[in-house]
Amino acid sequence: MSNIRALQLAKLPPGAVPASVTAAMAEPNPTLECLILQHHEFVWRSLRRLGVPDADLEDAVQEVYLEASKRLASITSARGFLFRACMYVASHARRSIQRRREVHDDELLKRQIDPGSTPEQAIAQSEARQDLQRVLEKIPEEPRAIFILFELERLNTVQIAELLELPVGTVASRLRRARELFLQAAARKGAQENHR
């Protein structure tokens, strides 16, 4: 399949990517399409958790896969490469946000809400997601990435070390620091809400 078709797949929200090419995914040199089909939800979640605004998610996902298409032949660890690309794209997206106001995309918001939930549940989910994002934004980028991989993606420290090409000890110390910063930021947020 062409790179254009593969990048069109990257526009789809998580869960909407067809899972019909599982045999092709097992090939030693995966195509861009296989990379997208296998890791699309991971890339989408990673970008959101790394602070990419919802209105910019589709473009950010495509940037990650565009970078992957340029380096496809040299990728040895797809998930590791994609997460590092997500970190770069998210960092760039956060810098550009500081230069402009965020525009909310109603269509993206609709996709995030569970269609089976009540309006109250949908509001609560949205608020919880926003609260988590605000707390995560208080953590510096490198420890935040490790925190996200460990606490939200459920990878262990050895897997994270391999993914980010870091020593296990460095991962453990950054995770410890990220947890401290997360708890501090959450406590400050809670204190601010109590003063309202």
C-alpha cells in the first residue's frame, strides 16, 4: 500500500483503524501501513498524554508517521522510535501553542466521549482527562515521558529503558522524580480547588 494511503489511515481516531492485516504486521520489515495499524492507538495516546492539544492531534499523528516513513528502513524498534518521535512532535506542538490560542475541535471532543455514557459521565470523564493533563504538564518532559510509559502505558522499567535507550537506573530515578512532581502538582491543584 502507498505511503499516501498509510498516512490517510493515520488520520483515523484510535479504534477506527481496521485490523485486517495482522499477517503483514509480523513481517521483518514492516511497511508504513503495518506500522500505523499496529501502533496507531499507542501514538495517539502518547501524543495526548505528552500534551498535544486535541485540536492538533490529527496533524501531530501524521507528523510522527511522516517521520517514520522517511526512516522506515532504519527503524529497529518501532515502538521506541515512534515514542521518541511523539516526544519530539509534542515538544514542538507545545512551543507553537505558546504562540497562538488553542482552537477546540468539536469533532475530536465527540470522538473522546464514550457514546454509552450519560451526559454527566461524559462531563466527568472530560474533566478528569483535563485535570490529568494539567497535572502532567507540570512535570518536565523527560520524567513525564517515563511516568506516562510506566503509570499509563503500563510498561516496566526495563521495557522503558529499551524503548528510550536509557540505563535502567536512569529510568528508575526519573520515574521516582516524576512521581514526586506528580504528587506535588496534584496536591497544589487540590489546594487551589479547595480555595474556590
